[in-house]
Amino acid sequence: MKKQVAEFIGTFTLVLIGCGSAVIAGPDIGLTGISLAFGLALIGMAYGIGPVSGCHINPAVSLGAVAAGRMAMPEAVTYIIAQVAGAVAAAFILMMIAMGKADYSVAENGLGQNGWGAGYLGEYGMIAAFLFELVATFLFMVVILGATGAGVPAQFAGLAIGLTLVGIHLVGINVTGVSVNPARSFGPALFAGVQALGQLWLFILAPILGAVAAGLLFRSGVLDSDA
């Protein structure tokens, strides 16, 4: 049970800090600041709960680990339940905090939800959004599996993974707001309205496909070290 509690706390932290940086501080810190908030939240949790659960805090990562042969599916299911619950709790708390400001409304200001198309950030189309999420999650999972593999200095894994998430956000915020994490997308979408819920499928499907593809690649041995 302690692994699931750790995953709940980790995902809660990622969503509250990452999405909170966009909702509460976005105009002041800009895209770079938001990118750093997501990455730093992940780095902190990697060292805080990594020794307990591995700090997946992302259903796509858990399924990618299954595909790579590093996790059993039954345990992954319990991780995913905890991750989604953590994301929903964080989105609710964030909404309650944001509503403390007189001129805030979820409909007008959003909750850090992901999206695409007319009216959303860079107004990129659905194909561009899907392609970005697929490829970005694949690359993210490659770093995760590579940085946590046998013979790799474990103390640097959290830093490498977190900085990769920063880089992905720097490139992709204007495209989709950056998901690469179905739980991170589900939590805010649950409260953000019909459009966010209607687009949620992409932020579930594309990250899972990307992460599983990376997991299968590692399982095949193609990226095994020769050392």
C-alpha cells in the first residue's frame, strides 16, 4: 500500500505545482517558468518517493514499464488508480485556491488543462497535437528506462528525467500544454469543462502508445548497453 500512497502524493505534487504554476503564476513566470515548475516538481518527487515506488506518477510510465518487463500489470493497475486519484485531488485543491481570487473562473482562466485547436494557446491542429504527445512521451520514456537501467548511477536518474520534462515543456506548451501523462490531463479536464473532456482521449491514447513503444524497444534489447 505504501507504493500506492507514494504514487498518489507524487502525482498530486506534479499536478498541483505544474498546473498551479500556469494558473496562478503563468503571466509572471511565462512558459519557461511553467516548464521549470513541472520539471522541478518531478525531480523533487523522484528523490522523495523514488526509493518507495520508483516515482512513476504517470500511467503511461507504468504501462511503459510493463511493456519493458520491469513491472507486472496487476501492480501497474494499482499505480494508475493512485495516480489518477492524486491528479484529481490536486486539480480540485488548485481550483479551490484559484477561486480565492475574485476575478478567477474555471471557464475563463482554465485549470492548466491540455488541449489543441482554435482558442487554445498556439492553436495547433489535432494531428500535430497527437504527433507531439506520441513522440514526446516516447522520448521521455526512453530517458526514464535508460536512466534507471542496470549499471546506471541511480543518484542522477531523477535529475536526468526531470530536466527532460523541462525540455519537453519548453518545446510543447504552445502545442498541447504538454501532457505526456494521462493522469496529469485527466485531473484538470474533470473540472475544466466539456471541451477539455472531449479532447481528453488524445492525452490518454498518445502518451500510452509512445510509452509502450519505448518499453517494447527496451524489452527487445536494442538499447541495452554493451558494457
